[in-house]
Amino acid sequence: MLPISLRQLQVFESVARHLNHSRAAAELFLTQPAVSMQIKQTETAIGLPLFEQVGKKLFLTEAGRELLHYARSILQIMGEMESVFDEMKGVERGTLNISVVSTANYFMPQLLAKFIQSHPKIQVGLSVANRDAVIRQLSENIADLAIMGQPPDGTDMRAEAFMLNPLVVIAAPAHPLAQAHNIKPRQLANEVFLLREQGSGTRGVVERFFASHKLALPAHMEMDTNEAIKQSVQAGMGIGIISRHGIELELETRRLVVLDVERFPIVRHWYIVHRKNKRLSTSALEFKRFLLEESENMMSQDNASPMAP
């Protein structure tokens, strides 16, 4: 049996994830020499190098990649075991790591604040990234739950819709179409669009929308964040398609307007996603229940106050 401790696996997993000793040390509240010593002891126990340094960059060796797979599995099982015993003792505590796509970050902090207020003993970590990075964090067991608008393909993930996600067409108030009504899809074909990168959920919706009307994707510029799209649309560089949840402030201050386009808004959903083979902790299950309950409250409010264009 390899003489490797759980602490050494935790340190190794953190260094492997960050590929940086300093960041791992900060995350684990250790000194950098302590992290280096733990890695060296783990390499000695295994008898193989786990990392190699090329210039200033750190890379996993083949042995390191293998150990990372087993380390994450072992740490996941230990976390599940701790959660089960806490549940048996009636103790509501633990950790919860959530990963969300950038658009969802416009409403998730408010929901998280409310959740933490009623569950102060649960330590919550929030990561905001693009869709590909969020899926990777789920696959690598870094995130317990993820929030996204387009669930990943495949059978190893479970997705549950919990809230409506209306996509709207936005423009600057001075745009020629700002005051138009019932804009036809073909009228948009001559506009410059500001779009998210390939692979994003919103980008896929835009492509399918124009394809369904037998129109080519209009001239466009790619942006890697929704903030970049909003700023560029405000500057008059073009029009965009974005979640209504991400533009409430801009609409209130009249820095953006929603265009009256036929077949819009396109109503999608936000999804709670997790790995099928992951046994969710009490904290994760409670957060899922909380989101579903809150979404019902939000839908009731939306029905009472119809969304203005």
C-alpha cells in the first residue's frame, strides 16, 4: 500500500489544478515550501515524478495525470462519506462548490446570498467561467453543481431545468431599429451582430435562429464575455442577442433597448447540472431544493408583472 496521506492528495490535487505552487499554497493556507515538501514526499512514495517544469510553466507527467484521476476519486468519496455522517448526526455544514456560466452570474450572487443567510455553516465556493470551462470543472469533479443555459451532451451528466431564460435582441437607443415594431428576421440579416464565441449556448441559439429562417449568419464580431457585448452594443458597433437577466441595469438606465423582433424573446431555461455518478452532499441537495423553490417564487412574480419589451 502506498504511504500517501489524504493531506498529500489534497495538496497534489490543488497543485495539479492550478499548475502553480503559490496558488495551491494560498488555497490551502500553507506556505509554498510546505506545499513543495508534500509534493516531494508524494513523488518519493510513488517513485515517479508527478510534475515537470518547462521554462516557467509547470506540467503534469503521465504519472501525475494518473494520480490526479485517482486523487479526485478518493477525495470525492471521502467528501461523500463525511456528508453522510453529518447528515446522520443532523449537522448542517460542509462545503459546496458551484460553477456558473458568466451570464448566470447576473442573478446567482443574489440567490447565493439568500442561501448562505439561511445556511451559514455551509462554506460556498463560486466559480464563473465560460461554458466549456464549466463543463470541464464538472467532469474533473471540481464543481459539485453547475448552472448553465445549455446542458452538455452525453449521458454522464444530469440536467434539471429550474428557471426561464428569455433571450432578447438588444441595441443602442439611437439604433435605426430601436423604434421599429415587429421586425422581421430578414431585416436583421443586414445588421452587424456581436456574438459570443463558438461553443457558447447563446451562440448556438443565434445560429439556429437564422438557419431556421434559411438565412446566413450575418456579419459578426466575436466577444468572449457578455460585458464586452453590452459595452460594444452601447457604443453602436452592432446589435446582440443576450439573456434578459443580464441587462436589467442597462434597461433601467436606458443605455440599451430591447428590439421588437418577430419570434423573440426566445425562451430557454437555466439548468442545474451535475455528474450522474456523483452522490450529492446534503449541502448540494439543499441548494438544489432552494433553487427550485426560488424559481417558483420568481415565476409567480413574473406572471403577476408581465415582462415589458
